[in-house]
Amino acid sequence: MSDDFGPLDPGPRLLLGPGPCDVHPRVLRALAAPLVGHLDPYFITIMGQTQELLRRAFRTSNPLTLPMSATGMGGMETCLVNLLEPDDAIVVCSAGFFGQRLVEVAERTGAKVTPLEKPWGQFFRPDEVRDVLKRVRPKVLAVVQAETSTGVWQPLDELGALCREHDTLLLVDAVTALGCVPVEVDAWGLDAVYSCSQKGLSCPPGLSPVTFGPRALAAMERRRTKVQSWYLDLSIIRRYWGEGAERLYHHTAPITMVYAMREALMVLHEEGLAERWERHSRNAAALRAGFAALGLTLLAPEGYQLPQLSVVRIPEGVADAAVRTRLLREFGIEVGGGLGEFKGRAWRVGLMGYNSRPEVVLQFLGALERCLVSAGGKVTPGCGVAAAEKALAASSA
């Protein structure tokens, strides 16, 4: 085997799948900052700033708010292993791939898991949740706010109060939500939330922001057994992140990634949360206008469609892999394929964080039109771009 591997050069990409998305230029520059030690006074300052910026993004005052040294799945597992002990009861709302993943990870804690299941692409109404809480009386209710496999936007605003009525902790998967749509931790009574770095925050993958409210902290302090994972044990990690008189070494933090997240959060808060949410909504409306002109329909029901991730049904007679392969090879655009029962039947198109821009919408629709025409789709050239341009003009009028 030759040792002449050549330079590292993946070529330009426009990452419009379900994540990761393209990294903001300011975040790329932050990644090049010089390393310091993980207990260096400068880095400790950056850690504190990152925590405060995360609290603003989560809309919470929770002291225990930090980025875990892991991807979003690590955040999921962090929440489950710290909140659950063997034989604890948990209800998981499952109507997609990541609801199913919550069930699988929760089962590994030894908890008694009750899935509240619905067909993929649906959402959960408060009365459905109330019924299962009355019946099971679980310690935890887990729900996915932004189901990445279906594009469904699950309402959360009534679930916190429901959980308090039944002495249940509310755990939320906000992996595809944070930085794109409201995540109102305190106002909605969310007890524990986890997210990721590579979607709405426009960072590389590698960190998972988490936040825990007072009720979750009280439950962790009442544990009878050790947390199943040493690496994810928050009773130790929280001391490294500043709780107590002395910082306790736990692991070598990914210093460069913390730089990146701190800068991404600065970008977010300079733009403003409300402005960020509105930008995602505006560009999603333009993209959907383009989809409608191309004859493409969304999987999620009207009124429950994520602005940052659209899951569209593939037209009859159009080959999934052929279109996605051409998008990548000819146009440098990545979109996601369907998961589970929608494999080969849907595309997942993300407009997250830095990528939620009008020029990105138009670039993607222009490329998709060409691919659909070549694949035998019944498409009038230019119709998708024209519809999106009209929607963008109306939104800026």
C-alpha cells in the first residue's frame, strides 16, 4: 500500500442533510486558536462564559448547564443514566427513529420502559400524554421536540405542567431544535434537556449541551445507586465545571471544541434568539414554496413542520439514491435519505444555523430541479426557484 495519501482536501460541500451543517466562518477561525491546558485559568474563564451563553440559548437559569464532551447521543445517555436507576419507570413518546433510540438507551439503564407509540410522522397531544402518566406514574417522561427522522415539531408548552401534576420529570431531546426554534426550558418547565453542537449552533460535531433544573437535581441527589457510566456521571463532572470550592479533574476537555461552541453561541446571541428563530421560519417558507411548485409534499402534518428540517416524500418513479448521488457529485450538496420505514421514500433537507440563508434555498432548489428532470420527474424547469423567490420577496416586503 502506498504511503502517498496526498493532502487532506474533501472538496467544497453544502451540508443540507439532517446534520452536520456547514460551520460558521467565525467558528472555523475559533477552531484555529492556540491550545491551552484544560485547567488553565484562561480556559476556565472560557468554560464559564460558555455555560452562561448556553443558559441564554436554553432560556434558563439552571446552574447545571454545560457542554458534555460527546455528541448528541452522548447527551441523551447522560440524561438517562443520571436520572434513571434500575426499576425506575420511564415513558418515552416514540413516533420516529429518535423516539425509538430513547427507548433503546433507556432500557440499558435497567429502567422499566413504557413506549407511548404512534405511527412515524405524527405528534403527541396533551390528553394522550396525560392518560399514560396517570396509568404508569413514571419517574421520567421523555419526548423528542424535533424528530429528525420525520420533520415533526412536537409542542412542549403544556407538558411541563402535566408532568408536575404527576410528579414526573420531563426530559427533552432538543438535538435538532436548539438554535433553530424556541427551547423555553424555564417557561415550559423542562427538567432536563440535551442537544448537540453540529446543527442549529453551526459547530462541528463533538459536544452535547445539557441542562438540568432543580427537580432533576433533586432526583439525582436521591439516587440509591451509582450512575452506570463513570464518564457521564454528573456528580463528578459538575465539579470540574465549577461546582464546589475546587475544580476536580475528570477528563481532558476538548478545548478547541469549547472554543468553537463559545464562538457559535456569541454569533447566536449577537443575532438574537427571536431573530434567529424568525430567519429559520422565513427561509423554510421559501423552501416549502419551492417544494410545492416541484410537486413535493412534506411528511409532517401542517402546523407541526420543523422550519429547520423538511422531510419530503420522493415522487413516484424517482430513484432516491440517483438524485442524492448526483446532488453530491455534481453540485457538492448533501441531503439525507429516509430512515426506518421511510428509507428510499423520503429526503431530509436541513436549513440549520448558518445554512438557513436565502441564497442557500435558491442554490439547492436549482440543483434539485435539474436532478429531478434527469431522473424522470414531472417538473417545469425554474418553477421551484421562482416560487421560492416570490416567497422571499413577500417576506421582505
